[in-house]
Amino acid sequence: MAIAGVMVVAALFYISRSISTPLLQLADRMHRLAVNDTDIDIPGTERRDEIGEMARAAVVFRNNAIELMRSQRVLAHQASMLEEKLAQEQRLALLQRNFVSMASHEFRTPLTIIDGHAQRLIKLKDRMPTEEINERASKVRGAVLRITHLIDNLLNTSRLFDGGAGLYFHPEEIDVAALLREVSQLHREIAPGSQILERFDPRPLPMGGDPKLLVQVFSNLVSNAVKYSQSGDPIAISAGIESEQVVVTVEDHGIGIPAKDLDRLFERYHRGSNVSGIVGTGVGLYLVKMVVDLHGGTISVNSKEGEGTRVTVRLPIKPPSQVGAIAPAEATPDPALEEQRVEDHADR
């Protein structure tokens, strides 16, 4: 009788262990799943009894929990991207409104100059001295050149930004010194009071490049130097050859660029925080950077607020056949701007 009792107790103990232990393990796993701990194993799935069914159900629950957590992460990421995109769209809309306002003002200023001098010439043409006629005609021409420069910036920036580099990039053999002299003369006519100094290497400065686009690069740099300097302050344009590169620098002694703005100079629409009283649209250096990138070159800016700015452009000396129209790289990418196709104009 005692032996039978011992056997019954042993059997009950065995049954208890074989049932309670797996159940406790399953309960532990379910508690861990409840707190999103899915990095667990589920014991007992090989069993062919009710505990095995519970274990296999727990595996399904765990896999569903893993998929749910993955979906939640994806949705959270998408929501974050949508919020960021919305903020970028709102920022772009504001920048575009500002651009339209500033670009309109840029056009209006030279047109006002042309209209004023034209009216004066019409009224006083019979008694106006020849010298005054020539002076007013020169100012009209300067205003026309300014408008032409603005339109060229608008067209080139729009074409390049719309992915038209392959269509509008036409490298040929050029003399950089000749291009720089052309730019210097252009801005002497646009701003007769400017003092533009040329310091070129006496050696030829040949390279392969697109002359129209490079004129835009150097014209924007000189235009900035003139615009942000006092009338009559010297502006130096230097050019030479270093390590198989044509190196061009444009240096002024104007208002300079605040340190906090230096990292954002090549962003489209960005303008320095100290130029709010000076007309401009904030895309000049953006265009400059695109064109320099197309030529495989680099651009750097050294500036100190109140002392002046020095911009250095380095362009590789290659024959035209080796100058490829690669996709322009932006200094500071902005996905919202990448997706918009708006015409823009150049300025710091």
C-alpha cells in the first residue's frame, strides 16, 4: 500500500512538472511579449498536445507582434518624413514668394533708370550737351546690361536645375584671362564708379570649359563684390595656374559675410543676414556652385564681416573632350528644393 502511494505521488509530481513547467515558461514568454520583447524563443512547439497548440499560437502571436512593431516603425518614419516634407514645402513657398518680390525689384530698378534717362533725353534732346547725352546713354546701356545679366542668370539656373546640363553644357577651348577681361569690362559699364583691378598670370590660361556658363560664374562673383562694396573701393580679380588648375580669385573690401552664414552660402535663396537692405534674390552662389561642379572644379570662400570677402575658384586644365557635364552637386542638399522646378536668379 505504501509503495502504491509513493508511485501515485511520483506520478502526480511528474505530471505536474510536465504540465506546469511548460505553462510557466509560456506565461513568461507572453509577459515578455506584452512589453514588446520579441527576441525570445517559444518552447514546446514540437508537442502534440494542448500545450503544443498553445506554444504554436504563441509563436504566431510573437511573429505578429514583430510585424506590428515593424509596421509601426515604418509608419512613424513615414509620418516623420511627411512632417519634414510639409515643413520644407512651407519653407519653399515662403522663399519663392520672397524670390518673386526680390526678382521683381531687381528688374524694376534698371527699368526705372532706363525710363528716367529716356524721358530726360526726349524732353531736352534739342538743348542737351553732347557730353550729357553720352553720359545718359551710357547709364541706359549699363541698365540694359544689368537686365541682360539678370535674364541670363534666370535662364541658366533654370536650365541646369531642370537637369539640362547635357543640353546646355558645351565645353570648348577657352582663354580664362580673356573671359575675365570681358567680365571686368561688363561690370565697369554696369557700375561706372567701380574700381576693378586685373592681376593675371602673363602666361596663357587655356582650359576646356563652357564660355557662357563660366562668364556667368565670374560675372556673379564680380557683381557680388561690386554690390557689397563702397563705390570706388578696389576689387581685385586674380588668375593663374597652380598644379594643373586655373585658379581665379575675386577679392573685395566690402561688408563681408557673417560667420554664421558661411556654411549656407551655396544654398538656393539663402542671403547673408547682413544684406537685408541690398537688393538680391539669393541664388547667385547656388548657380556658381552648379557651374563649377559641372567643370569638375571647386569653390571656396574666406570672409570676415566688416573687412571683405575672397572667393577662390579652381578649375582643372583639361581639353574640352574630357570636360563632362556631370550632375551638379549642391553644397547643402535640400530635398524640397530638388523637387521644385522654379526659375531662379543669382545673388549672394
